[in-house]
Amino acid sequence: MSHALNKIQKVLKADESVRGRLMDETNAELAKFYSHPANQSELQELAFSIIDFAWQDAMAQDIVPLIIETKTVGLDEIDYFEEDLRGLRAYWQGKGGQINSHILRHQREQMPRDEMVAALDIHQDELATNFWGSLQKISSQYQEKLRQLPSKRLIELIGRALPHPSTIDGDALTASVALGSLADTDVDPILRTVMKNSKGGVSFLGTQFALHNLADIGLTYGDNVREQLFSTGQIGIYKGAPVVQVENFENFYGDRVLPDNEIWLVGQNAGRLTYYGNSPKTQVLAQQAFYQRWETARDAGMSLFGAESGRIGRIVLT
């Protein structure tokens, strides 16, 4: 680790009461060092450290593992999801009879492989004149945007899967209820259906506006809600099922992604998020007019393969 990067980490680890003073004392020195053309390799190392920390922070706050399966495989590996394993039969028979063998039959499909990416352009003068301010701005931007990526993709996939199917084997997967009149008799049949098809693991998912309708029919809030420390994450439990609140996102056109009048029930085995490799890729690229691009990417794939198997339910508040 370079001397400059070691100094940065010492400042960041310092007690909050002295951190501001240390930033002021080191601001000019670090700004001069990292803006010098001869130290571009050091800038690359700094970028990797800052963005890698942002990835770690984003993954620690990710709500997706609360809702569907999440796993990490090697960067060069292929991940498959397998279902409907069947074929072996164990049975009683008369002593001395011929024992029949069976072939294992299953559905096996390859998980997709995409990239989670982000890039931020800053002018080199920003680092040269306000090192710590620029560093904090970059870090906060990456943490916020990377944190949203997995949950955004999950919401998009669930939205495409709904409302099909509305029933499975005669059991309801959807309900339409007048706003303000939601009862456990509306929720529980769908919960039982999704739970049965998901081998027990089910989560409620929705915005704060949608989920507060569960408060009068059995939702038990957690301590973090009372302390007002949440925006996205598990806020409580409804009859044994985690209730996960999502801070609504806007897409590129300014439209809200998650309906405020819908509550979704999602089985743990309704889908999977797979990360390929343990570390993201990071680089700093020189741009025109003395701009620098801080760029990162991580291979990942998400698939929602359990919708048609009755592992997703939907309650619409009209």
C-alpha cells in the first residue's frame, strides 16, 4: 500500500472528533500528489480502494438476499439452476425380488451473465483543489447507485412476471382489495399458496405506502422502524414472513418503478442472483478536456424462474 493511500485510510479511521482537522491538514498534500501526471498508477489504486469499499457497502445493505437466493461463483465458472429433480423411487417389495433402477430427471438451465456497471466523470481540477470533498462525493455517489442495482433488477423482473398466473392448482395467487379494507382473509390464502410452492420461505415486498396496510392485520414492526433508521430493508414480520420495504425508484423517464398500491409475495426459490467472481473491475480513464472517468463493472446475473410455479403472489389495492 502506498504512503498516500495509507495516509488516507488513517484519516478515515480516525475518531470523528479529529477527522475534520486531519482532512484539512492533508487536503493540499493529497490533492497535489494525486493530481500529478506521474502518479496515475497511484490514482488507479485509490480508485480501486474507494469503489471496492462502495461495492462492499452496497452488498452489505442489499435486500435481494432477503427475498431470493443469492450466491457467488468463480469468475470463469458457469452457474446453473436445477429443479424438478425426480427419478429415484424407494419402495417395499417381497424378499428376493428384482430391484428396479430409475433415471434422474431434472430441469437444468444456465443462469444469465450480465454486468453491473457505473461510471462517473470528474474534472481533474476537482481533485486538485478539493481533494477530500471530491473523494466523499465520489464515494457517496457510488454507494448510493450500486446499492440500488440488485433491487432495481429484482423489481423489474417481478413486474414482468406479474400477474401471470393468477391461480395455480386452483389456489389463488392474486387478490384485488379496496384500499383501507384489507383483511387477513385477503392476504392469508395467497401467503399459503406461495408458501406451499416455495417450500416455506416467503417475503412480502412493497413501498412504505403499500405495506402500512398490513399494520392493522398482523404486521409486527421491528425496532429499526421505531428508530426511523430505515428506507429499504426488512421492517417487520407478518405471520412469520419477513416484510421488506423498498424505497421507490424512478426510471430514466422519471416514472416510479414500484406501484404504491401493490404488495408482492415472493418465494425464496422464485429466483436467484449470481455474482461471478469476488471482486469488481475498476479503472480510471483519461477523457477530453481534462476529465477523468472512474469506471467499475462486476459480472452478475439474475433470473426469476419460479413465477409460473406459483412462487409469486400479488395484492392490488384499488
